[in-house]
Amino acid sequence: MAQGEVIVRFENVSFEYGHNKPIIEDVSFAVRRGAKLTLMGQNGAGKSTIFGLITGALKPEDGDIHIGKGVSIAISKQVIPRSDLDLTVRAFFEKCFTKKMYDIDPKIDEVLEVVNLKGHEKMHERIIKSFSGGQQARLLLASALIQDPDVLLLDEPTNNLDKAGIAHLTDFLKKYEKTCIVISHDADFLNSFTEGVIYLNIYTRKLENYVGDYFAVVKQITAQIEKENMKNAQLAKEIQANKDKANFFAMKGGQMRMVAKRMREKAEEMEEAKVDIRKEDKTIRTFAIPSQLELTGELLHISSFSVLKDHKPVEKKIKLSLKKKFHLLLAGPNGIGKSTLLESIATGNAKGAKIAEGVRVGYYRQDFSTLDFNDTVYQSLARAAQAVDGKLDEERMRATAASFLITSDVIYTKIGSLSEGQKGLVAFAQLVLEKPGLLILDEPTNHINFRHLPVIAKALDQYEGAMILVSHVPEFVKQIRIDEVLDLDK
């Protein structure tokens, strides 16, 4: 098949979730064989929806989607569906194929090698939920690769991957000869192999095509936004001048009223000419996570912890005391047990860790399972606010929500229907309302728009309580004050 032929084409496609949530309107674009593209856009803009339309899981309201004859498509989603967590590795991979696959084991071994998840002979019998978050991310990736598709769709493939995992994936994609479209918030990763960007503009609901590596495209988009802002500022000035003149002439009465009317009409025309500024330009507002004020002395004492070496738990002794303003970074490769340790501390089930009496724990989980997916955002935030003061300060709660771009049209949405990025912002809003004494964060950059990361880093840097952080993003960690690093591998 010829390199460069069009294999995916959207023709005047529109799609909406219900009547009040249009995602794209009258969109046309094409993807050529062998292209390596990034799909960009704000959290909640509908990037994963575009993937759903390409795979056929979603159907457009209007327009046509043409997929080339015999073109196969595979997608690596952001999270393993809860219904798959009890499957064995073999059953999980078998589910990727519509026909029964004979002799699938060598294929599984091959693909686990590619995602740097080399196992031993019992690997195929292991249950999916026994793997760490980082290892599950690799399995998701492998489930798409095993299908050897013509079009590979990757939704946030670097989430939960450690440095070695990201390097491995980058290397694979550079050599990959088929078509690949990636959604990711990891700028360096994208820049290493992307040759074009499809930009989903949340405001115009159109897809814009850009050619060039990732950083070059971000520059082009930023320049365009600045130009639009300048144009609007100029128009706003002229509109105001016309309104002032219209008021002046209207007061004169007589003939001058006609002049005033014309001035007003001109002002209205200029209002129409203003460009809709992209919401992409919006970043969450600077925020602080208040810490529990009344606490003194030791907030958390860790005397021992367990790590996984060759899939077996090994206990290690340690003397670690966390007081206020103490920031601990927990390091170590995927699968060593970082998330398990954090969870056991947060839930008070860790054998070798004791939280002092009365300390409130704010816990950010990488899979958002601290959020109830059946709650609305309002219920979730109200509960967090009430847990502290026993009563609900509605104004503070709504102001906090707004600073995380949780607007009035989102606040009554169920958590389960939010994008992963929006769930992350709700989780941060919860932490602000909870005023914790001990903050535990497991991969807090996952799914979050790269524009928000410096704002989040600053809030964590300035947090006054005790904090334990796990993050595989060096750029992010660099911006946060860390007092000690506990490497579980050492």
C-alpha cells in the first residue's frame, strides 16, 4: 500500500454529547499513511471522543468518516476498564481480537518485550489487577501493539510510565513505520517523534492542522492567540470610543440622534468582528492548598516499608519522621510498590507507618478512585468542604471550583462522565477544600494539561503541611521543594 495515501478522512463531521455538549461542528481533515501526529486540545475538549469516532465506537450526528479499505485500527486507552481487572494477562490479550487467536503466547511475549515488561513463564496467568499502575499502563500499550494495526491510537501512553518506560516507548515510536496519532501532555515525549499536530479548538469546535514538530506548533498557536488578543483589544478600544461618541451626540438631540444611532450600529458591527478567544488560553488560577493549622510535632512516623523484588515482598527498616513543612519524594521504578505504600499510609493500614492523632490526610490517587464516579462534581466538592468545617460555605466552594475551570455547566455533571483531565482538576479542588495536614500525591501530573503544571507545582512547593510525592516527571519535581528522597530501589 502506498505511503502517503489518505487512510482516515473526516468529511463535515459533527458530534455532540446530548444537546448541550457539542464537541465538533462540521469538521473535515485527513490522515495519511505513515503520519505521526499529535492530537492537542484543552482538558475536556473532546480528544478521546475523536479517537472514539475514528475507531467507530462513536457515530457522528452529521457528516461522514471514511476509513481506507482493509485499514485496521487499534487504540490504547488511558485506563484499563474496571471489568478487565480480574482477567489473566492471556485473557486480556485474547479480548483484543475478534477471532479466536491460536498460539497467542509467543505474540504476548514479543509485545511485553516491546513495552519493557519482560516476565517469566507465569506472567500469562497473572491477574491484571496484581500489576502496579505503571505496569498496567504498559499492558494497555501492549494490547494495542499486539494487533499490529495500520493506525495506532495512543491516549496518554506515558501516564504512570517511569523514565525507562518512556525512553523505551519513544524509541519504539521513532522506528514505527505505520500511522500513529497520540494524545499526551508530555511535551518532550511528543516532540521526539511528532511531525504534525491536529489541534481541537474547544471554542470554534473545529480541528486545525499544523505541520512541524510539537514545540514549533505550540509556538505557532501561542503567536496566533496573541494576535487574536491584540486584535480584540484594539477593537474593544474602538467600540468604547464609538459608544462614548454616540452618548455625546444623543444628548445633543435633533439631527445628532441619527449620528448617534449610526455610531451605535458601528459599535455593534465591531463587537461581531471580535474573534472568539480560545479557551485553550485559559490556565487554572494560582491556588494554595491550606494546611491544617492546629498541628504540631511529628505528623507521620515511618519505621519500615515493603517493596516488591522479583514479585516477592521484601521488608526494609528505616527511621523517617515527617513534621510540618517536610516534603518527601518517593522514588523507584514501576512495579516496586510505590502506590501500594502510599495507599497503605493514606488508609492507615501500613504496618510500619503511624499517622499522628487528628491529622487530616489529603490523598490524590493516580486512578482517581478517591472520587465517587456516581457523584456530581457539586456533591463531591460539598462533601470535601463539609468534612472540615461541618458546614458548607457555598461561596468558597464555588470560587474554588471556578479557579480549576470547573464552571457552572460542569459542576452538576457526574464525575464518571468527565474527561480524565477534568477528574484531576476536581481532585485538586477537593484537596484545597480539605485543608489537609498530610498531603499524599501519586502521579499528580497524569492527564493534566501541561499549561496547568507550573501552577500546580507552585502550590505544592509552598504547601506548609507534611507531603509525600510520587512523580516520574523530572521537570515538574524540579519546581517543588523536596527535603528528602526515599528511593525504594536502594
